[in-house]
Amino acid sequence: MKRTKWITAALCMILLFSGCGQENTQEKHIFGATYMTRNNPYFDVLNDEIAEGVEANGDKLIVRDPLQDQEKQNQQILDMIDEGIEILFLNPVDKAKVKPALQACQKAGVKIINIDTQVDDSEYVLATIETDNYQAGQECAKDMMRRVDSAKIIILDNSMQDSIVQRVQGFLDTIEGHPEYQVVRQIFSGGEIEISAEVVSELLNEDFNVVFGGNDPSALGALAALQKAGKEEGILIYGVDGSPDFKAMLELGYVTGTSSQSPETIGKMAIDMAYQELRGEKVKKYVKLPSRLITRENLINYDIDGWQ
């Protein structure tokens, strides 16, 4: 019995010094993620990809939703810095007013990967990944010009978000020099269905036959307002995202076209960049992904229930 106890004690000592008997005490990396809103399925898909990549590596992701409030987002970022994040995946509410949070991250040594829409002060950012938003706007305008010889257009804008600013600029530049395509209203819609529906419901007495939404929720909000008033007939409706919800309406013929985005691809690339940085590897500063126009005519080539 004494010999057995001695052997057991000896084995424990061997395991202790070899490390085999200890728990894996390797510290987890901590990441933060904040999106302008979670009231948009696009950001749910984007976050799922990032969370999956972090969890696959046994690390931790802290996620915050500022509900379209930049002051709240700035405070949430400060809180995440206090919680020990090393890398922040950032989708800003306001491309300019996010600057204090960018400066706080720089001071704390937190690296920022800017996703989906750029900040104004990109010198604070490690890397940016986004869709070619200018091209997305161009594609919608080109399709509109193929369908109608003239148009009176409502643009649902959001000047705080660089992605929507670029989409609108691409649209406007494409119709420039063509006076038969006239923008009658360019108005803030918040990038959300509810706000857009309310805005468009107040414009129903305007003379227009085209709506360009800065994203799919804006376009779908316009559709909701038009359908409620029974005035959707003959109105071309464009969005940007390629969301399953928009494609379902496209299949039914209620909307006209959407320029695609891939939140899955953006999320996967963001994770790759984050771990490249942690390994001390060089990270590409800027990545732009192409956008493709999806219409009812080519919808068969796309996954209606997914993202492109």
C-alpha cells in the first residue's frame, strides 16, 4: 500500500512538472464588436460570422448595440476597452462623431478593423473592409435608365454613414448630364424600415416614379408606405444589400433591383485580418468587394434565402 501511494505521488510530480496535469492557462484574446444597429438582419449575419471565427479559436467576443446613437456607441467602446479588448470590429453610427472613440482605442493600444462603412479619420484604423458602395449606386441607376426614359426620383439617404453616402453619389454621378432623370427629394431615412416608411408616407403627394433606398431596409420601408396607400403601381424601387427579405419581394415583383453585399465574406475577412495582426503579420489596409445588381430577371442565379 505504501509503495502504491509512493508511485501515485511520483506520477503526480512528473505530471506537475511536465505541465500535463495542469489546465491550459493560455489567456484568451478578447475582441469587441459594435454595429450602428442590430435592427437590420445584415448585421446579424455579419456578427454571426465574426462570432463563429472568434469562438473557433477559443477566444471571446464582446458585442454592443448602440441603437443608432453615436454617443452611446462611443461610451460602449470605452467600456469594452476597460474590459480588455485587443481588437475592435467597428461599424460606426456616425463616420465623423466616432472620432473620440477612435482616439481612445489608439491610446489604449486597441486595433480597429472598420467593417461595412468607413470612418472619416481612417488614420486611426488598422484595416477597412467594405463593399464597393459607389459601384452599388451606379448599378441601380444604370438599371433604372434602361427601364424608363425619364424619372422623378426620391433618394432615401443617410449622410452619417459613408456607405450610403457613396451609394447615393454613385447613383447621382450616373444620372448626371441626363436632365430627364430628376431627383425631386433626397431625404434622411436612417437606413431602417420604420423611419423610411414614415418618411415616404409623408411624400405620397409628390410626383415620383422611382425610389432609391440607401440600403434594403430603406427600400422596403418605402414599399410598405406605398402599399399601405395603394400607390405602389408603376414605382421602381431599388435598394442595396441583396437581403433575403428584399429578394422575396423581388420574386413577387414588388421591387425592382438591389445591389448585392456579402456580410458573410466581410465577416470572414475581418476575422482573418484580426488574427493576422495578433500573429504579427502584415494586414492589408483596405479591401473593397464588388457589388452585383440582382433583379427579377437574374434572380434565378442567386440564393433567395441567403446573402451573396
